[in-house]
Amino acid sequence: MLDIKFIRQNPDLVKEDVQKKGIKVDIDELLEVDKKRRETLQALEDMLAKKNKASKDITAAKSEKEKKKIILKMRELDTNSDRLTQNLKETEEKFNNLILQIPNLPLEDVPVGKDEKDNVVLREVGEKTKFDFKSKDYLEISEELDLIDIKRAAKVSGTRFGYLKKEAALIEIALINFVFDNLIKEKFVPVIPPVLLKEEMARGTGYFEATDRKEAYFIPEDKFYLVGTSEQSLIAMHADEILEEKELPKRYLGFSACFRRESGAYGKDTKGILRVHQFDKLEMVSLSRPEDSQKEHQFLLEMEERLMQALKIPYRVIQMCTGDLGFPAAAKYDIEAWLPSEGKYRETHSTSNCTDFQARRLNIRYKDKSGKLNFVHTLNGTAFAIGRTLITLIENYQTKDGSVMVPEALQKYLGFKEIKKEQD
């Protein structure tokens, strides 16, 4: 969440930046409720002072008549105190609901725009793959090689699911080992996190507000959310904790299954494994000092690019505009890989700087050298989303005879260099 003091001091700036994100929230109503909340708190403090004085007056009273008068006054104070306490509870609940609807504000260098059409292409890396034969899409290739089975997955689980089989399953394991080997060297701590979140922890990450809430799977009987990305449970791991400054940046590399409804994707990529309800993902998370977070954001982007370059997949880097940032992000980059079958780039990675937005919600702080407590900045970045990475590998490494070559960077983790098509 945002600092309420900042909102009080900069209401017009907050209104402007929230509007840039395309999110509707009533800042004036929030400030009005905040004022009422502070007035009620002050009234309660005054009431407590009066009750303390009355207690002392009873001790000093010289007659029973005087004592009874003070007791009657204390009863009246108790009644008013109960009323104020109830008012404060209702006001704070309304205040919390309103402030949690306010998204993180974009950093100054984020381009202003309405949606993905206004995102900025920063660079293209690698030559777009071209073939001297009629190429196929990943589904056709994977079905011929028996790598991905969406028909049986639909029978068992419904649409937007798939079985990864044979070499595809082995390549997933190879990708995991490849990422862990490379990022552990960069002081990332490997973690296999829980995929179920308590309701308050889910809300604390900032992904379950507005439209994002519709994307999540919720188990009402147990009040658990299934993670949409392991970042959510990795960041929540340090909720209500105080870290030491020397620990920062604190980097994690998580691997988990992830779950999304894809409720807003009706009619889009319904076939195959590009946009599915369940997928495996390797995710980077960093907790940093506020003054280091923009540098750390560039570092996460550098790691993503390094991994893509090792696989020799053509890609481009996109800077997201204000309207396409998402609720908790203050700045965000996407990497889009070249997909030959579609003749265009498709998103495979993202990395976000969420500043202190999530840390305030989850109460994650650090103690600096002077002993002062500050909120950390939280950052995240995709190492590999397995399904989408497989798609780009299959399409970009296909051969004329229908086989698929294995990137050199992965060959040491596998017992083969090629997924061969059996000849008729």
C-alpha cells in the first residue's frame, strides 16, 4: 500500500498517477475517512485521559457523595468510550478497504500510456529465425513427436491443460538445472515454496485486487489462494520480519507450479500450452534497500537476458507503459521471444520493481546502520516459464525433417542433442 502521509501531502499527484494506471479509486473519500479516523483516535485518547483523571479523583475524594458523582461520570465516560471504539473499528475497516484499492504509483521514467499498444520497444536481440523449408507450429511438431498431449489433458482436466511427455519432460528438468546452476552463482537462494497462500498473505502481495482477483483460484473452505507465481509466497515468507541491512539485497530463486484462471482470455490462445490454467515457472525475487532497487531491477532484467541469450532465442525487451504495469508494479519490463509460426514476438518474461508497496502491506522492514527501521523494496523477475520456453525452443530449433535440435546450453543436462522424428 502507499504511505497515507504521502497521500495526505500529495493528493493531486496520487490522483494523477492512479489515473495514468487506468484504475478508478476515490482519493477524496479516502482522505475524508482518514480525517474521521484520526479525529476518533484523538477523541478516544482524550476520553482515556479523562478516565485516568477520574480514577485519581476517586482516590482523592473526601466524601461518599463526591465518590458517587465521580463514579457516575466514569460510567458515562465508559459508555462514550465504547461508542467511540466501535466507531473507530468501523472507520478503520473502511479506511483499510479504501487504501488497499490504491495501486502502486509509476516511477518517473515510466512512459505514459493506456495499454500494451503504448509500450516501448527498447531493443531487439538476435536475428529472427528463418527457415529454407515450410516450418510448422509447436503443436504440430510436438504432436508428431509425442511431446505434448492436449487431447488427453482435455479429457482428464478440461481445456487449457497439457501433458508434457518424453523429451519435453526431460527438457523441463534440464531448464530447471540450467537456471539453478547459473543463478546460484549470483547469490540467489534456491527455494521450493508453498503454492497455497493464506488470504491475508495473498492480499498482502497486491496481486489480488481489482481484476487480478478474478484470475486467482480460491479454496473457500480453507481460505487458501493458489499462487499465480511463486513470487507471492517467496515475498510473503518475510512478512512481519525485520531484516538487517547487511542481508540486502536478499535474492531468492523459486520453482513451483502456478495457477491462473485466464478469465480475461476468452477466445485467446485456447488451444495448446501458451495460455494455461497450470504451469511451472522459475521465478527470481529480490528484497533490496530503497536506494538500490532501480539498479537491482536492471540486474534482474540482465539475468533474464543472459538466460535467453544462452538458449540463443531471438527476443526483444519492452518497457511497459503506465496503463500496462499491473497493480503492485512501479516499473516493469517484458521480454518477448520470437515465434516463427506467428511471425511475431510473444511474452515469455517479465520483471517488476514494486518499490515498498508490497513491503508495507506485509510489514517487511530492515534496520539500517543508524538503527532506523525502513521498508524494503521488493522486486521480481521470470527466469523461465517452462511451457512458453518449450514453445519457443521447439519452434526456433525445428529441422526440415520434423526433428528438434537441443540448445547447446542444455545438452550437458540431457543424454541427447536432438529430438528425432522417427522415419516412416
